[in-house]
Amino acid sequence: IDSGFGVLERPEGETDYVLKYRFDEQGNRNALALLQETSKRANFIVTVTGEADGDLLRNVEVFEPASGAVPEGFVLDDFTRPGEPILYCHMCFMLLSWGFMLPWGVALAHFTRKMGAPGAWFNAHLRLQTYGWVLQLAGLICGVVYTETYTAHFIRVHPILGIITVIVGTLQPINAVLRAHPEPKTCVRRAWEVIHKGGGWIALVTGVGAILSGILLVDALAYDQLVLSVSSTMAACGLLPVLAYSAVSVFHARRSARGAGRRTEQALETVSLAYFRLLGAKGTVDQSIIVQPLEESVE
């Protein structure tokens, strides 16, 4: 407003905003200082606290806390904000990538090397990782656009975990191309396995951390129930099945060492072969890819 800063509201049934509160002198100085500190010129989300005295707001404090999240101890009553289209795009791309395709690609590579045609596990792994890699780049672009428009970079745990995940995940196909032949097991091959497999596990852990912190951030930013439901449901539907598959596979490996668990093995093989068929992973034509024993593989 011309004489300083204030809080606007839109009366029910109206299209125009009206002045609800004016800031006191200290509040105006705080608001001006915050504007001078930021590079944002649009969609600048802040939280205002103070004591109402008629239409004047005294003892005003103005925050830009954690990308617009509500500070602890302050409540916005029933206020929620709808999800922006770019936020939904970021969520969907990243959840399909790190919440579904990439974890399944790792699980199939780790547990199915003796299933299906020779090399089928490798083709399934390659296709899932390729699709997931492309989706994560699309999610990254959407995340950058969202951040540039609505918040600031690297002020929460979620974007920090996210950028670590994307960097490590982006490097994975590069070092995969540079892999040495599996036989004979040279020092170069062993070093490559440590880098590739270790990087894969690091990316998975930080990826799951980014998903969970993203869901918490959606709640902290006071997004409506639809945004929270979509993110939580996609994460659960993507991660829980692959976690269950991996847990059962580990349990079966221990039982099979004692000669038990034939039914479990058949169930795991049914699920694995279904993924092979879905992905068109029919195995390698030549045998340049040598199938390694299960106990030696950690993708």
C-alpha cells in the first residue's frame, strides 16, 4: 500500500482484495528489510505475525521461513494452498523415477540374475534405469522452475537431498558405459563395481530420503489434502512393493541355503518374469554379458 505494508484479504463472494491490517512502523521496516534481502520479484511467500489493534497490526514480524513454511508455534487455522501444476509435474516425475522405476531396476539386477533367459536381468535393469534417468531429469527441470518461481534454492533438507540424488544418479549411466568386461576379474573391473554399485546404493538412500522429506515439506508448506494424498499414495504404491519384493528375496535366499522355500522361489520368479515380459527383456543375443553368481552382485 502507498503508506507502507499491510495484510490483504478477499471477502467471501468478492473478486477484489481489501486491506485487513496495516503494519506499524517497526513492521514496515521489517517488511522492507526482507524485500531488500531477497532477489524474488514475484510469488514471494511470507508469514506475518503480530497483535491486532483494530486495523493496525502491532509488534509485526515478517518471515520467509523454510520456503514459506509456517514457523513452529504459529497456526494458520484452516488455511491451505492448492498445488501448482509445476509442483504436480515435479512430484509425478520424481516419484515415478526414484519411487518406482529406479528401485525396481536395482532390485531386479540384484535378485534375478539366475532367472529367465541369460542376460534378461541386464536388459530389464538397463531399461528401467534408462526410463527412470530420463524422468528424474524432467523432475529436476520442474523442480528448478518451481523453486525459481515460488521459493529459494537449498534452504531445506529436501532440495539438498534431491540434488545429491540427481547428481549421483546422472553419473551412473556414464560410469556404466565405461565398465570393464566382467571376466577376467581385473582390478579395474573390481574398482568399477565398487564405484557403480556403491553409487547406486547412495543414490537410492538419498532418493528415498528426498521422497520422504518432500512429503513432509508439502505438509509444512500448508498445501491442501490433494497434494499430500497424491504424493503419499504414489510414494507408497511405488516403494512398498519393491521393498516387500526385496525383503522376501533376502529371506528366501537364507531359507534356500537350508533347502527350503520352493513356493517362495516360484512366487518371486513369477513376479520377476512378469517384469521381464512387461519390459521386453528377452535376454542377450550373444553372451558378451556373463551372468555372475547372485552372491557377487550388488547393483
